[in-house]
Amino acid sequence: MAFTVPDGTDSGDYDTIDALLASMDRIEHDLQAATDPRRFFHSTYARTTRAVRDEILRGGFVDNAWVERWDVVFAGLYLRAYEQYESTGAAVGPWQVAFERAQDATLPPLRHVLLGMNAHINYDLPQALCAVITSTEFDDAATVDRRGEDHKHIDTVLAARVAAEDEELKKIELPGQRTLLDKMLTPFNRLGTKKFLREARTKVWANARTLDRARRQGPDAYAGALGDLEALSRQRVIDLGQPGQIILRLARQGFGVVLEP
């Protein structure tokens, strides 16, 4: 399945992660200039994407070319949703909610980051895996093991960014914006990062396999499974955007969603 991802310059697909980052930098400049709360997630994501790019250049993955292709498709899904929302005021389910909640300037930066992370991981990541792993490859245990190892290593790269990203958030948060509960339970809690990444990885792979099974049945079956994933992801972002102790409930049940096989 091919994805055509707009980058605001009419060039269509991104060929490299550097081309992707150039587009992300352009968008970040615009968001910062407008003091748009969407900048909190976008800037975090741009920094982590750059960290993945650096690890690719270092040759740190089992299949560096595959990881680059995967990361470009994955990030491109978010940017496509962003460009669509900018053009029409509408985006796919979870992103519609996340972008609309970003109009609330009183929401703490951490919550904006979590809304974007939740939409991107739950909805976009299983699609990205299906885009860069064919059904034949899903049937090959050795290939799946290699892809799984690279996914785990990306989690290692992200975990190494936690302390730095936490400091970036502290620079822009107002006093008292981050509650004790937020500090204890979010993925930016350094002690909880491994648990969060492990949960996300497990659920994302399960959902990617469910999408793959639907893909084998034909376009209608795939569209139906993707619609179910969109609805589940949308509801989880709605939940995460609620005030009060909702984050405690989500921490207990997990931030991810699971498609019925």
C-alpha cells in the first residue's frame, strides 16, 4: 500500500528522512511564530525524529534503509493529517480531536504532547508497519524478528531522549501546570518509560497484524478494520483530553488500543 504525503511544497512523497525533517522544520517555524499549542507535540516529535535519523546515519539498526523508509511513512501520516486540517479544518478521527483540543491554550504543554503521541502511535503506527511490511514478509518469522529488533532499538533511542524532552517541557510549562499525578504517570516519567514503550509496541504490532489479515481479504475488509482502529483511537484521545483523574485510569488500562482480531 503506497502513501502519498503532502509536504506543503507540492512535491508529494518524501524520498528521505532529511526531506521529511526539512518539512517538519518549516511547520515548526510556522507553529512557533503563531504560538500555536500544536507546537508542543510537533517540536517534541521533530527532535525525536532527528534522533532516529542520527542513529540511522550511525548504522545502529539491523536494516537502516528499512527503518528510514518506515520512519518517513510513519511521520508522513501525521503530516498528511496536519496538512489536511490546515486546508479543510478536518482530519482523520484521532487527529481531528487532538487538533481541536489544541485550540485550548490553557491545557498544559505535557497534555498537548500526550494527545499527539496517543493519536500518532495508536492510529498511524500500525498503518505504517503495514505499509513497509508486506503480507509475505509478515509470514516470514526471520523478517518479522528483524523488524521487531529494529522497533525495539527505536524504543531505546526514544528512551534515551526522555530526560532531555522532560527538560524541554519544563522550560515552557507555567508553574503548577504539571500535577504530581502527571509527573508520576505519564511516559515522561523516567521510571515509567520502559513500561509505556513495551505496552505501545505490543499493541501496535497486534493491531498491525490485524490490519494485515484484513488486507489479505481485500480493500473493503482493510477499510473496515482501519475504520475500527480510527474509532478506537479517536475515543482514546477524547479520554486523554478530559480533565481530572482520567490520566490515572488510562495509566491503569494503558494508553493503547487493541483491535479485535
